[in-house]
Amino acid sequence: MIPQAPQILATQKSALKWPPNSQLVGLRLTLQPNQADSLSVQYAVGLHAWLLNQVKQDDPALATKMHDNQTEKSFSISRFHSLTFDRTQSLTISPSHTYEWQINGFSSPFVQWLSHWVKRQPKRLHLYQQTWQIKAIAIALTATTYSTLWSRRQTQSISLSFLSPTSFRRHGHHIPLPNPPHLLASYLRRWNQFAPRTFDPAPFLDWVDQHVMISRHELKTTRTTAGKQGLFTGFLGNIELVLDASAQQKPDFVRLFYALCRLAPYCGTGHKTTHGLGYTRLGWSKAWMDHLPAVAETALAERIQSLSDFFLSQKKRQGGDRGRKSAELWATVYARHERGESLVAIAQELEIPYQSVKTYSKLANRALQSGGASYPHD
């Protein structure tokens, strides 16, 4: 079982207050399911949908912006902490346990909405067919502002811990390494979207490439699923970053570097942070070892990869991004349906019309039947 995350800063409703000018905050919800059950490996998609629905009830315009904004989202979420696995290594939940889930905001409108939302504190969370009691809401990351992050004291080194699979998107591919330019570019995009003062990425990232170094690391590569994109390779673990002596010739860049690292726990790192990936903490932590994906999740990712390769090989026009995405989508639908998930649930999680998912399933099944002799079965 994963240990409780540290530094819960408030637990009573009266303490769930922060200054009205706050631009960043993190909340941790303690949840208890009504009955024993198993979870879809992509349950974080449902958490994302539930949160947006909560916003929609109060502020439909903000919910639409949060959902449709194709640049940078104004929030991140974690996966559940304290999940256990059954004998088949599937994700299981029990009404005799509580589970923690974190919601982080890093824009003024969303943080203001959170301040009103915690006052009414909904009693239940609905995740597909499951109902969870919300036992408590606590402040997990101190409410603050971008100017405060900018002005905090600098340190000799700074460590980051990645507690859910993390990767970066570049030219349509996943990069499963915390290369400093990719890492800082991820944070700078969020900073430039929501902070009052912005920075030109090119000179800063060139400075990062020359002066920011990884002084030590403890990393593990893992495969996981990622919505419509099927699967990807990511990393978990710890890194420690340091600056070389000549970095101090650019004091504003030094200050920005530390501010961005302190932004990381709020915004998350890399790709799909609104679906529980790239969950990040400041400091060096062993907790990432308890967040390794279940065997069932890894097995599903490998099954999707095997099917994707097969479907792509069967297409008349091989190659190209369109063909690859189509093959991965067929594979994702088929593999998850094969595991017993309903097409209705798959359509909801992937945010694809049910009839389309049904068609993908039929096409995938037909391709496997017609090309079965050449398919490398497990």
C-alpha cells in the first residue's frame, strides 16, 4: 500500500481558505468507495470528466475553456494514492480503505472557482458506475502566486520526484527521459500561459541546455496506456538538478529556473497531466516505487503495442501518422474490449462516439480473422 502523502496543510472546512489573489493551489481529497470493485486502468479519464462536470455546474464557460483549450490546461490531477492489486495484479478498491486524489490549479480563474467549490464540499464522487464518499478535502500545496514563486530563495540544487508515468511529446513521438530542456520547456509553457510576466523560450532553453545538469538520478522506464493514443513509454523516479558556475551570468534565467521547478508540483510534468500522468513532487522521494503501474496495466500496454504493429502491417497504405494513429485506436478498443470492458465504457473514456468505437472493434476483429495466420499470438 502506498503511504499517505506528506504535508497536508488543512483538513477543516473553515481552514480551506486562501487569499483571493492566489493563482496556484493544490487540494487533496480523501475518498471511500461504497463497495468493493475493480478499476479500469484508465480510470483517471473518468476523474478528469467528473472534475470538469463540477466546474460546469457553476461556470459553464470556464468548463468549456478548460476542456477545449488546445494550448495549456489550467489544472492537473493525480491518480489515486493507496491503491492495491489483486492476485491478477488488477486495480482493486475496498470500502474498508480510503484513497487520496489530488487536484492542482495554476490559473486565477480555476483557483477562484476552487475557493467557492470547497465551501459547498460535495459529498460524493461518481466514477462511471462507482460511487465514492468524499470524506475530507485538504490543502496539499500552499496557495500562492507566480510572483511569490519568482521571489523565493534559491538553493544549491533542486530535486524532483515523478510519481506517475511521465513523458514529453516531440514531433508526434514520446520522449521518456527528463532531459533538462524538455523538462523546463514543459514548465515554461504553463508559466507563459498563466503568469503575468512571460519569457522568450528560445534563449532561456538554450541557456538550460548549456548550464543545467542532472547531478544524480533514480529512474525506471514503464509502459502505460494514454487514452486515444493507445500507449506510450514513460519514466518514474527522481532527479537532482544543479547549475554550473557560469549560469550565474544570467541571473534572471537562474531565478526563472528555480521558479519553474517550484511550479512543477502544481502543473505536473510533460504530457497528459490532466489525466493523472506526470504527477510531480519537489524533493527526492522513494514513493515513486509504490506508484509503478500494475502488471495488468503493463500487460494491456504491451497487448496494444502488439496489435498496433499487426494492424499497421495489414493496412494497404503503410506508414504515416494517420495510419499509425488508426492502428493504435483499433488496438486500444480491441484490447480493452478483450479484457471485458464494455464498448460503451470505452467510448466514454476515449471521448469517441459509441458507433465509432463499435465500428473500430468490428474492423479490428475482421483484420485479425483475415490475417490470423500472420499474427504473432502471445
